[in-house]
Amino acid sequence: MEHSQPATGFSHVKPSDTPYLAGGLRDFFTYRDLGIKDATGGRVIAHLVKANATPEEGTGWHIHIADFQIVYMLKGWARFMYGDQEALVSAGDCVHQTPGLRHFLFDYSPDMEYLEVVGPANFASVEVDGPCAVPKPHHWK
């Protein structure tokens, strides 16, 4: 039996090809598409995520309906709750968020920027109840 994969395409996206745009999953971040969604026929998305506004409430508790997700912090830092555990994710750190992991990004630096890779590209984000209280974010001066 022959296994066939949907067609994929070559992609080479330069920084000047795709700007950071508002209107993504979170209004306090901007997103820069890296062309992977189109190149993989929607199987994977890769984008850069950058802080756009001071932390107020954070993301709220949520899960992603996805098969795969990693966050690689390029600049700055972000503070997450993963279940009832707090984690500081700093530049150079890579986090594999297992499918269905209950999490909350509640604080981040003004220069925070990370690479996010998720499969499938059209993943869902679902609000859920949290297992614990979340620390308050700091506010940029």
C-alpha cells in the first residue's frame, strides 16, 4: 500500500516579505507569518509573536486543540502557568506544550518575541477553568 502525503511547497520568507500584524489570537501581541501554513497545505503554522502592549490580564486559562506546539523564546521573557506550576521562559528556551496542556501566559517583557510552531495550522484555543490563582503581571513604565 502506497502512502501519499499532501503536496508541500518550498518557502523562503525574508523579514521584508511579511510584516508584524495585529488581529491574531491575542490583541496585545502582533504576529508575523513565516509562510509555513501555505507551504505545508495547512498542516503546520509557524509565526513570530511579539509583545505589543503592557500585560493587563494575560491570556486567561486555555488549551489548544492541536497535535503539536512549540514555543522558542527569541528575545526577552514570558511567565506562564503550566497547570499549577509557574515557569519563566527566557530567550533561548524552548517549550513543547503537550496537546491539551492547560496554560496561562500572564506576564512578559516589552521586548518579548517568540517563534511558535503549531500543527495543524488552524488549531483552536479553548478557554478552560484554571487549577490555581495566577500572579499579577507587572506593568511597563
